Amino acid sequence: MRYILIFLLLTLSLSSKNDKVTLVPIFFQGNKIISTSELEEVVGAKKPQFYLFWKDKVAKINAKMYDKLDETFRLFYRNEGFYDANISTHKDKKGITVTIVENRPIIIEDIILNSDLDLSEDITLSIGERFRAKDFTETKRNIKKHLLTEGYCSPELTTKAYLDIENYKAFIKIDLKKKKICHFGKITIKTKSSTMDNDIILSRLHFEEGDIFNIEKIKESYESLYSLEAFDQLNLDYSKNLYNEKPVYITYKEVSKKIHTRIGLGYATDLKFQGRFYWEYRNYHGNGKKLIFDTVVSKDQKRVENRFFVPYVYSIKDYHLDFLNSIGYSQERDIHNFDEHVIFDKLYFIHMSSEWHNSIGLGVERRDIFNASQVLDKHYFLIYPFMKLIYDKRDSKLNPKNGFYFSHDMEYGLQYSSDSTSYLKYEDELRLIYTPRWDITFSLVGRIGAIKLYKNSMPESKKFFAGGAFSNRAYGYDRLGITESQTKDSELGGYTLANLSLESNFPIYKSFRGAFFTDNTMISDNQGIWEFSNRVITSAGIGFRYVTPLGPFKIDLGVNVHDKSQRAIHFQVGQSF
């Protein structure tokens, strides 16, 4: 029935493709369980966007769909479990009126499960609930995905739904024998002509020959390979099953358009209006190398950066390393009580896997500090090795619903002369995300950091500040210095930092979501000593999100709970957890 419904809608749209479209209003009455918005969506009814407040919010459809409406809605109601629904349509000067008597739905009486694998998390059907075709289809899809994730690629699976229409009952029967575990077989790379070494392709795979088969490893391998941005076409064919071994055949076509340029204007909460120029050369002289030139200019910040990326420069057994060099110049003004010019060069060796993103490297910086009168106050020349460890078990990078994330940053300032600054700085971050069945996402983000200064002074900008969309949302970006009380802070940065953010994210309507949050921040000028008593600045607030394929668009309003005059609004694309 689902396919018939889709066919009907496609037929209606294609038959009227070349004809003049006449839109007529459509109204629904009598429906109680199925919402009017769902019925409008079935026939593609259009309404003016919510921001066009001066227009009448009446749904309209193509007038030529009228003759098929009865059959379309009857099939839809059957898919929703209403086999006795009565539907009639009437057309007059006002438009089309659809009258619906839903009557009694089919209720799931029993679910009979015979399985040698735990399927409790995969079955979306429940006894006593209305039988819906899409829930049954989703259950089958979940079971098949679970099997492939666990490595069972040759199961005996039977899923059936028996409907007793006279007694309004449904019986679900699921039989599963998972059989033997499957493994990845031989990996074969096939291409007609290529500048890409096979080792680079293999270094991006999240599986090896002999590993237990897992469909998620295929997905992660696709993401890792596509992140090189060196392919127009890419296919990992694992369709064959040879005695519980699944060989993988990799075919690809290298990117044809290698140079990409973007010019744009944007607005950020803290930096206001800004312009950006981005130039990228993909697959630069082959083997997935990348050359990037990136510049951002705003009233308070300027940044020019050149990056050169080389994948798979070295491998220790299966631990491969990529190389990245980033060299550039940046300016900041009116963010702190000082202005700063920085020339930098950073060398990275990077390793990425399905869960780990690790890097080590060496940074070289010249930092010129200017006072409020734009007079050079002091300059620093820093040389420091650094490392960053990330362990990411979130279910999505763009909009996670469950999982956790941990990162550890550390850098050590080398004492190369008597005037140089020697220090150790580290920062740890933990994110926990959990979404129960009622679609409310709870998240916790905790950060701690400390600096140990061994010799000479260090740039103020290297110390800890807070504030902004990723820390305390009652303050602007880096506007929060050493916390002196619950309402007062210094303009100076601190040597220790603790920040805890809690947020609940809940649905409002379709892609719109709301949020309640609290942020708690402590920054101290004491090295290695944690002081929380009466020095924690706490904010609370509300937020709104609009979910997009690139992540949620967020608006947050934060207020200091002890000083209502201290507040800030933040705009952001993407999650902060």
C-alpha cells in the first residue's frame, strides 16, 4: 500500500508537470487521531512560510488532485492502522473539504518473538498500540541493521504481520536465527587511472581483512575517504558473501574540479559582521594532498592562514600519520583590555580512526601585545611542543543524541633562552549526551584546565578566559576573566579554569526545538589550586534551535542568576556538545 500511495502521488505530480497549476484551499474535518498537518503533508499542501505573517495561513493543493483524494487518503489511513475509515471529499467555491470518520483502529494484540539475538532495542512496535505500517517497516530495518552491525550477514529472518480486520487486532511474528559470524574478506582496489597510492586508500579504511563484518565500519570508511575531498565517485562494494566472508571491492574516480573558491559575508555574535575568502586546491599533485588559503576579516579580528595537508606520510604498523602545516598571521582588538598581533607556524602529525583523533606537533609563535593606546607593550617568542587526544563515541558529529566525548590538550613552552617563557598548560573536556525515548536530549559539558608557569611571564592571551557560546552564555566571547565573586570578574586571564554546562533540549514543532541551560564558571589566578567557594559565576537561560542538515541553528539567551543586568545573546550553527 505504501508503494501504491507513492505511485499515486508521483502520477499526479508528473501528469501536471507541464500544465498550468491552479491552487485551491483544502480543509479537513472530523480527524481526531491523525493531525491536520500530517494530512496536508500527504498531498503536499502548501502554506505560506511562518514569517509571511500578512498572508492567509490556508493550505492549498493542485486542483487536479481532487479526483484522487479519496483513494489517496484511504490508503494513507490503512497504513496508519484505520481499515474502517470513511473519507469523503466535497468541492465548492471555498475550496476542497475532506470529511473523515476515522473509526476504530487496528491494535497490536501480541508480538511473538523467537530469536537467538537480543532485539529489545530494535522493535519499535508495542502491544496495545495502534498498528502502523511504517513502524513495522522500521522494525525490520532496525533488525537488519543490528545484524550487520554485529557481523551476521547470513541470518534466517522472517517478519510477518497478521491482521484480524473483523476484530481490529494485529499479531506480529518475528523469527530469527543469526547463524555464523561473517568477516571482511579480501580488499581489492580497482580503478582505470589514478594518482592515488593504494596505501592512502587503505589507511582510510576502518576495517581489515579478517575483521568481524560491521556495516558501521563501512559507513565510517566512506566518511574518512570522502573527507580527503579527492573523489567525485566512490564505491565500497560488499554485496558478495563467500562462505561467510564478504570481500570488498573499492572503485573510485578522482575529483575533476580541483580548485574551489568561496567569498562570503557573515555575522557572528562576538565578532559582528565579517567577510571571508577561502581558496582550496584539492588533490594537489595527487595522493589526496590539499593546499588551502583562508582569510577572515572583521572589525575586531583579522586572520590570514595557509594550510598544506599530506595524508599518510608515515605508518607504524597500522597506526598511520598525516601531516599538516599551518602558517599565518592574526590580529585581535577590543576583545580584551589589550590588543594582539600573532605570527604563527604549526606542524602537526595527525592520526584519525573511527573513535580517535590524535595529533602531536610543534608550534612557533611571535606575539606582540599592544596597550589601549596601540603602543607595543611587550612581545613574546614562543616555541612549544603540543598534543591533542580526542576520543569520540557520539552517535553524530553534527547533532548528537547519545554518547560521550573526551579531549585532552597539552602544550609545553620550551626554555630556549634566559628570556623565554617556560610553562605547562593543559585542558580536559568531557561531554555526555543522553536522549530517552521521549526525545528530550540531556547534555553535560565539563572543562577543567591549569597552567604551571616555570620561568618569566606569559602572554595574557595564553591564559584562561571564558564566555561565549561554548562556555558561559551570559557573557560574550572571552569576556569573562578571573572570577572574584558570583557577580564580579577581572579583565585578566587566570591560571586555572573549571566550567560546567548542563542543557536539556526538547521538541517544539517539527524542526523547531527549545532548550533550558545553566553554565557555571570558575577562573582563578592561583596556579594548580582549585577554589570554588563563592567564586563560581552561574548563568541560566533559554534557547531555540532549528534543525538543518548542517546541524542546528541556535539562538541562546543567557543571564547571570545573581546579576540580571549581565546577559548576552549568542547565534551559532552546530552543536556545542
